Amino acid sequence: MSSWRPGDRSPASDAMIRVDQAGEYGAIRIYAGQHAVMGDRSPAAREIAGMARQEERHRAFFDAMMAKRGVRPTVLQPFWSVAGFALGAVTAAIGPEAAMACTAAVETEIDKHYSQQLQVLGDSDPELSTAIADFQADEVEHRATALKHGAEAAPAYPLMSAAIRLGCRLAIATAKRL
């Protein structure tokens, strides 16, 4: 059995790629649920569509990295599909501010998650860390957009945000292992 040496891909990279691909997939499903309820007529819906396109680009990168590096996807992918769509649909049904609150909460956790990954990676996997830093900038922009479009005006915003953020942390922890 070979051991890890400086300059080798970080042993944690496979789990990071799996988690990040699952997260981007989940985000796409959230936006799909919001779009199904909101359509594309409102300014909030147009913002959501733009953010969803960026998430598609992120997911495509992680899909390609999984194939290139032989990383298995999470076994929970079908769950993320249903749960993400449901979260998006429910928040959109509450109203555009709740849809934006969902985005703000998710992106807050993803920003923290990506920061932690970049710290762990250091300079051990430049291809992955460069992509994560790029995607993190998009996620921070998504949070700012959501806040600008009334996320904090959503009904029970602190409770909704806390629940969604907790769900994100649990999803991240689970996808690392399964």
C-alpha cells in the first residue's frame, strides 16, 4: 500500500469531490423546485434562473472530475433530488422572499464549507482548489443577490434560515461518508 506524499492529491479530495458534486446537484434541484412553482415571470424567478445556470456549470465540473478521478457519487443522489426539489417548491410556494431566504441560507453554509475545504487542501490539489475558489465566489454572489432580493423579509426568516442551514450541514456530513 502506498502512502501519501507531499505533492500527491490530498486523501480527502475524493470525499470533497463527492460532497461538492452532491451539493451542486442539490442546489440545481432546489432551483428546479422553485422554478416549477414560480415560473419565469417575476424578477426573483429570473435571478433564480441565473443562479441555477451557474450551479449547472459547477456540477458539470464536479461530474467531469468524478469521472476523471474515479470518484463514486453519493448513494443519496435520489434523496437529494427529491429533497432539493421539495425544499425549492415549498420555499417558492411561501413566496419569493422565502425562496431567496432558502438561497441565502444554503449559500451561507456552502461558503463556510468551501472555505474549510480550501484550508484543508492548501496547495495539494491545485485543480480542485482553483475550482472551489471560483465556485465559492459565485456562491457568495448568490447569497448577496438573495439578500438584496428580500431574503430577510421572508416569514420566520431566522427560523427558516437556521433549519435550512442545519439541513445543509447534515447533508454535507452524510455525503462525505455515503
